[in-house]
Amino acid sequence: MRLIQLSRDSLNFPPPEMALREPNGLLAMGGDLSPARLMNAYQRGIFPWFSPGDPILWWSPDPRAVMLPESFHLSRSMARFHKRSPYRVTMNHAFPQVLEGCASGRQEGTWITFEVKRAWLRLYELGHAHSIEVWCEQQLVGGMYGLALGQIFCGESMFSRQENASKTALWVFAQHFLAHQGRLIDCQVLNPHTASLGAVEIPRVDYLQYVQTLAWQPVSESCWHTQTLF
């Protein structure tokens, strides 16, 4: 099947069902990373991922990795750690720094190029993107960021510089999101880290159904305020 080339003059995407089986979920290439195109993509179960120097690639894998906030797996060791946690967790206090933390210091972050950073900073300025920060005293030691889509949070990336920092970010956020009527966290593609925390794979058709229903349902107004979560 031929890979579809997107036009810069149109925000339209092909149906996710047209994505390739190999590589799994590759749907289209080209276009841009404008806020309107990115929002249009996520509202259709599509996200960008590409390596530096490559054209923008758009994906909708089958199966899709998701996490129900109430199904977060808190291990006994993590529960013990959390009771004596040295960390403070905030929301939307340091989005640019979290973005930089995810982009640097590890192989998985190399796709977060200058172009990608600029796009996500614009989404943050527009109120669509949000960050969760983990602090040890005044030092940023971990965090995550993603896109708010109604009662879905589309997680993009996380980082950790100290023990259990990224786990703490996701655990505290999952509780907060659930308390504010959040229903689903999109993890895109399953990996050992997210699987150990309770993420599971579901058929793409089921994820698209979630998007069609939950993306248009609001969470509590205070969910995305700048605040301290823990």
C-alpha cells in the first residue's frame, strides 16, 4: 500500500484504518506540526513520530497502548517509597524544562527535535498541552507531558533523573486525573516500563471509539490549573 503524502494546504488525514501493518501503524507523511493539524490528528487517534532529518511521519498503531487511571499498578516497593517520598509533584510549573528533560539524555528522546519542541510549546501556550513535574527540593528530577483531549490524556514522553521519579509523576497524575473525571491515558505503544505500571494493549478500533466518545467530554474545570499535586 502506498504511503499517503499530506498537503500543507489541508488538515485532512486518511482514515486510521488505512495505516500499514509493517511498520505497524504508519499512516502518512508530510504536512506540518501546526497546532490545528496536531489537534486534528489526536482527535482522530493519530500522532507524529519521526527521526531527525526524516519527513514528518504520522502513526495510528494497532493495537494501541492505554492505561485506565484506576488500574495503575502500584507495587509494594513503590507504595513504601511513596509513603516516605522526598518528592514534590506539580502541574504546569515548568513545561519547557520537562520538554527539555524528555528530549535529552536518552536514546528515546532524540526524536524531540527543535521543530517538535516548538510545536509542543505552542500547544502549551494555547492550553492544550500540560506537564507534570517531580521536584527534589528545588531540583527537577523527573516529569512527563502530553495533550489534554477531553477525558483522555495523550501521554507523549516522560523522564527520570532520580529513583522512581517518572513512576511518581504518572502515579500522582493518574490519581489527580481520575478525581477530575479523567477516563483514559493514551500510552501510544506499549513498552516494559508502562506495562509494569498497568498499561495494556487494546485494538485500535476500540481506542478510536474511546476517542469518539471521551474526547468531547469535559473534565473538571480545575483539572489543568497550575497547582501542586503532591
